[in-house]
Amino acid sequence: MNDVCTPAAPAAARTAADYKSATKPVWCPGCGDFSVLGAVTRALASLQLPPHEVAIVSGIGCSSRIPAYTTCYGFHGVHGRALAAGTGLKVARPDMTVLVTGGDGDGYSIGGNHFLHACRRNVDLTYVVMDNHVYGMTKGQASPTTEPDWDNKLAPGGTGIRSFHPLVIALASGASFVARAFSGDPGGTADIIARAIRHPGFSFVEILSPCVTFRPEQRGWKQQVHPAAVDPTDDAARAARRIMTDDGFNIGVLYAGDRTPYPLQRGGPRRAVAELEAEFELQGGAA
Ligand SMILES: Cc1ncc(C[n+]2csc(CCOP(=O)(O)OP(=O)(O)O)c2C)c(N)n1
Ligand code: SF4
């Protein structure tokens, strides 16, 4: 018998398909979120992250369905609370790669306060927002990023309310990586998401992702988007000036700073679930 050890065959490289679950998305045909799902899975494959070391946390909305469509750990929580859940998960399990995903309604309206403080805390996670400037799941109400003059039957003549500017708000609140992507460019979006995951600290990726059902005119975004003309800056004031004055269709990494991320305790003691349950058990009976 030959006593020479045969080296183990190298593990086959993971492809985007390895991160897609068997659950078929229920999005409307043509929804931009299909491409975002493709971009997320391509980004994970490019980083070769084992699916069991990645958690995708979302709130509620069409876009927030993403965790179910992947083979990673997923948490489909309550409306607007995805960042709170994702932050808690990352702090408890710093070894996991955490992506938080959702829509503009989920993240900027009901979840707006969490957005500000997640940027400020700078915990090392990646926040991916599929922004379609509308509440898709609840049938087309105006969201914080809806244009003030968007005329529709729920807001005749438009809301007349100035739109929220998520990128500048993220920057002003302390996010350490700020980018804009377009779902119609899945390769470019995958690259931006991969860079966001690699960046230490809170990384924010705003993806223009059309809602073809309630905002069919957004199909025209593909003619409007264009690559950012300049390289990312690490100067927040310069980035803010650029973002404030661009046309909203500038695609790329717009800011990559080096703020120290929130310190995480790696390798701390793991506690058994039963022990935690016992600690949180309510004491005493009803009065
Ligand atoms: C506390 C609470 N308020 C309201 C709702 C109803 N609701 C569900 S999804 C949603 C908006 C989703 O919009 P968005 O986050 O932009 O995602 P999209 O569906 O456009 O992807 C709302 C208002 C809810 N589920 N829970
Ligand atoms: S309603 Fe809009 S956001 Fe929701 S699945 Fe359909 S196209 Fe996508």
C-alpha cells in the first residue's frame, strides 16, 4: 500500500447559484429587485464567503423578501427594524458577515431613525437599499424619496414634499462607505456590494431598483444612469458637495472613509440558548 498522503482535492469555487435558494421570487416580472438578488449572490461568490457565515436581515416590503431567496442565514423581521436586528446580530456574532436589505419605505420612513444611528455607530455591516421611490408592497403610496410632483391617484398633483436625500444623510450621520448603484447594471452592482462588504464599518449602498408596476416610467432610468466621473473620495465634505450637486443618477462608490468601526468583541464566550432562555424567563405568576 502506498503510504504517501494524497492531498485533498481543492473545494470547488462557489458560484452565484450556490447562494440562491430553491424558493422562487414572487416579484412582478421586470421588477429591479431580481437583478439586485443576482448582484448580491454574485458579490458573495466573488468573495467566496461560505453561505453559513453570512446573514441577510430585512424588514417588510417587496425588496425585503430577499433573505428567503438565498441560501444564507436570513431574518425577515418587522417593518423598519432591519438595521436594529442586523446591528444586534453583528455585535453578538462578529464572525458573521451581515447584510441588511430593504426598501426606501422600510429604511427611510418607519426605519429612518435606525438609519441615522446605524450610520453614526459605524458597526461593520453592509446596508443595501432597493430604492424605487414608492411603497411597492402596499400598492403605490409615496415614500420619502418620491419626487414631490409625482402625480398619482393616492397623492393627486403630488405630495409637494421635498424628497429625502439618503446619501447625504448617511454621510452626515457618519457612514464610512457610501455608494449608489443601479439594478440594471448587475455586474457593477455586484462589484460595489463586494467592496461595501470588504470595507470596515457601516457601508451604505443605495440601489436604484425600478418598481415597474407602480412607477413604470422608472424603466427609463437605464437611459439616465451614468458612471460617476470621479474616483471615490475619503473627504466627507467633498463627497457631500458632489452628492448634493449630482443629478441623482451618478453610479459608483462616492465616499470611502476610514472612521474606526464600532469595536466588536471577537471570540467571546458563547452561551447556550437554554441558558439565555432561563435568563429572560419572566419570574413569578400573574397577580
Ligand atoms: C408597522 C407597519 N406599518 C405598515 C406596514 C405596511 N407596509 C408593509 S410594506 C410597506 C412599505 C414597503 O415599501 P418599501 O420599503 O419602499 O419596499 P418595496 O415594497 O417598495 O420594496 C408598508 C407601509 C407594516 N407591515 N407594518
Ligand atoms: S410592486 Fe413594484 S417593487 Fe413590488 S414586486 Fe412589483 S415591481 Fe417590484
